[in-house]
Amino acid sequence: MQSLFIPFSTIVIKEVSRFTRIWMQTILPPAISMTLYFVIFGGLIGSRIGTMNGFSYIDYIAPGIIMMAIINNSYANVVSSFYGAKFQRHIEEMLVAPIPNFIILAGFVSGGVVRGLLIGVVVTIVALFFTNLQVHNLIITIAVVLMTSIVFSLAGMINAIFANKFDDISVIPAFVLTPLIYLGGVFYSIDLLPDFWQKVSAFNPILYMVNAFRYGMLGESDIDITHAFIMLTIFTITLLIISLQLLNKGVGIKS
Amino acid sequence: MPALEINNLKKLYPNNFEALKGINLNVNQGDFFALLGPNGAGKSTTIGIICGLVNKTSGTIKVFGHDIDTENTAAKACIGIVPQEINFSQFESCLSIVTNQGGYYGITRQIAFERAEKYLKNLGLWEKRNECSRNLSGGMKRRLMIARALIHEPKMLILDEPTAGVDVELRRSMWDFLTNLNQQGITIVLTTHYLEEAESLCKNIAIINQGQIIEDTSMKQLLAKSGKETFFFDLVDPIITLPDLNCLSSQLIDPTTIEVEILGRENISQVFDVLSNNNINVSSMRNKSNRLEELFLDLLNNNKLN
């Protein structure tokens, strides 16, 4: 166990020191952009919208904005770090060492989770300046945050494994992740959508994460919380199996 | 038990390029072994498979008796690799690159730090330990990769062209360092394009060409096969015509330089005799190329003809 813990902790420490060393690129930008979201959508526009499902608009969107930051940063950390390791070939340092692939995966995913949680805390602190955030259910809140950051760290890993050039690691966040986040109920309740678009929204995984987190914070969700957790578990297990299989086959890292 | 045992190793790349056509190779414990071959011969593919960076198509490899397929962890723990290309993070310090590598091998932070200090000092990099690795010179980067490869104190060190692009002085100091490691009992497998390097360092040698081992013998035996040697004689005064050198193959390169090819049992002193009898004074004599180099080219040419 000791022999597995040391390589695991080495990867995690390396990952955390990587993103903290470049905090101007990794920690500061989400703090600034989320502040702008709170000022513009919450304060300026939100005051004219009124309430949503019984909550002031800024209180309603705050959990979604926090979740958006966690999703983006968990994903970005793993995709950029693992692809960078492939590009500079220092992934070979791990491949030549007697580290099982699940430890490599766990190390990178943990790095993504740590960054996601750290950014989540930073954005929550920012949110406290604009909203009166309460935690309705702490266990659900923590569980959703952890599972969401694991899911998107794994997704980032899969993207990095297949990426052959830097364009490949920006295409998915720009053309898939961002639309899914914006259409995932961060800024609105899906009850506002026509029936057809409500059904389409059910295929968006981020809808379950945002609503489960909103339930943890506000006690309010468009989705049944058990259903949301089942979906989160399915996503986690599926992505875990896919990424481990890809690593075991050496896709993108071995010739 | 050999340090390295390769049996019928084959590698077929997805584009149908057959990089290895069933090679067999044994490296004994404590050996200083040269694996030579032209570019694209299969050297790096072989090393990549041994180290787990390339998937093999078929065949078996054992490292100190550990099969890389069934005892992967034990096999990898025996190997230290210094690759051809720089493959560390350009944004990390030298010390963290080496200590992190220790961590990947399950070595505690404290022991990794102690070993890093030892090897960085031995390789003249301790003063640069906190320097970002991208600021190092080419030679320093190569030495950093050697320190990194030694952090888990492997039984076998594999170096893929470690002195490529390194200046003469540094190359000599790296030779001394590697010789010292070998004397401590570490098996060393070396690929290089500097045949002088292989000749002066290695005890045994294999030559690979087009994915096949075309020679696998001791350096002494290989050099004994050397059929000819070519010399240049630099003359004190220019001459217009070349005197008959008793049937030795020779030619006048320019008025002050004669090229002479000496075959296996022929005697070089007769060249001096003839030149002396013709009142031609020699100021210096030198080899056209390294003996191993000539032999290497001959073997490759024969392989091509076959």
C-alpha cells in the first residue's frame, strides 16, 4: 500500500504545485469572471427579473455559477496537464516507472478535483459578497461537488488522451462543455422551457449536477435528487472505465 | 541469469512498418553493451519496448529474470532509462524532476532528496538544483536525465544516444562517469552514433539493421574481423606521382597526402620503406576513420546486398 501511496501522492503534489505556481492563469481568472457574473446577472439584471422558484434571482443562480466554475476548472486542469505531459513527453517519466495505470489516473483526477474544489471555495467566498448563501444539506452539497469534479476530471483525461494537438484540447470545452453548461440550468429553471426543450435538457448531464448542487444549497431542484445521484454515479463509473481502458491500451501515449 | 533476455521480439506499427523482425539478444549482468545501428534500424523501438513506452507485437523480454508482461513492476524497478529526446517538464526545477522520479518508484521524499543530492553533485548539477530545467544547456539536460535515471538505483541503465550534441570535454567526463557506474556492477546498455564511444567503452556489441540483429559478439572479436584499415600519410614535400607501394592499394589525394588501404595481414612498415627509398619524408600518419566505423559500414553494406 505504501508503495502505491508514494507515487500517488507524488503525482498529486506535482499537479497541485503546477496549478498553484501559475495561479494568475488558474485561480485568479475564475474569481474575476465569476464576480462579473454576480455583478451583471445577479445584481444588475437579476434585480429586474425578480424571483425564481421562490428565491431571489441572484440566490437562485449562485449554486449554478459555483458549479460552473468547478466543472470548468476540474476539466481544464486535467486536460491541460495530461496533454502537456504528453506534448513535452514527461508522461514517459511515469510510464517507465512501476506505477499501475489506475494510480496515474487517480493522481491526475485528484489534481483536477483539488483545483475544482479550491476554485469552488474561491467562488463561494466571492458569492458571499453578493448573496446570502445557506447550505440546506451539507452532505449532498459535498457529495455533488466531489462527484462532479471527478466526472469532469475524467472527461478531461479522455480528451487529453485523444488530443494530438493543442486545438484538440480547446475544441471540446468551447463547442461542447460551454453550451452544455449554459443550457444546463445554471441561469434558469427548466420549468421555464417548453415541454420539448425540457425533454431535450434531460440529456444534458450538467443539468443533474447543477440541480443536485442547488438542492444541497437551497433545497430546490428541477430534478429528483435520487435521479440526479443515479445519473452522477453512472457518469462517474462509465468515464472511469473508459479512461482506465484507454490508459491500459496505451491509446495516445504508447506507439 | 542474463540482465536482459530478448526472444523473438517483433514490432509491427499500425502503418504496417515492421520495425523489429524477431530479434534475439542477451546482455549479461555487469556488461557494458553497445547496441548500434543506423537511423531507423530499430534501436529506439527495442529500448521503448523494454521500458514500457512502446507496445510490442510479439516476443518476450526478461529483465534480470522478470518477464515484462507478467512481472512488470519488478522488471521496471531494475531499469533506468536515459532517452534520446529531452523528456522532462521544462517548467520544473532540476531537484523536483529528480525527486519526483524517485516518488514514481515509491521512494520516500527524504531518501529521494538524499540520492538526488548525491547524483546531482556527481554530475555537476547541484549548483543548478533550483534552476528551471529549460534554462539548462544541452549537456546539462542530458546529465539531468542520467541523474533522474539513477534515482531508484537500477541494476541496469539504458542510454539511448546519451552524448548526442555534447561537447568533447563533457562527453569524456560522461564516459568516465558511466565507466565508474559499470565498475560498481551496474549493467549498461548504450546506443550511440559515435562508434569511437562504443569501441572505447563497451565489452560486447550487437548491430541492428532493418529490424534484425546482424552481429552479436564481443567487441574484441568484432574488431578482430576488421579486414582493412585506411591511413592517410601527410608528406613533408609535395610529390607529383605516387611510387609503387608493393601492390598496396593506394592513391594520391593531393600533392602532400597519400591514402593507403592496409588489408588484414599486410604490413604497414613496407609503406614507410618504399616512401623512404623514394626520398619521400612522412610528417604524420592518421586513420581515415575509426576501425569499428569501417567494420560497421561494411556490415551494413553486406546486409544491404544480402
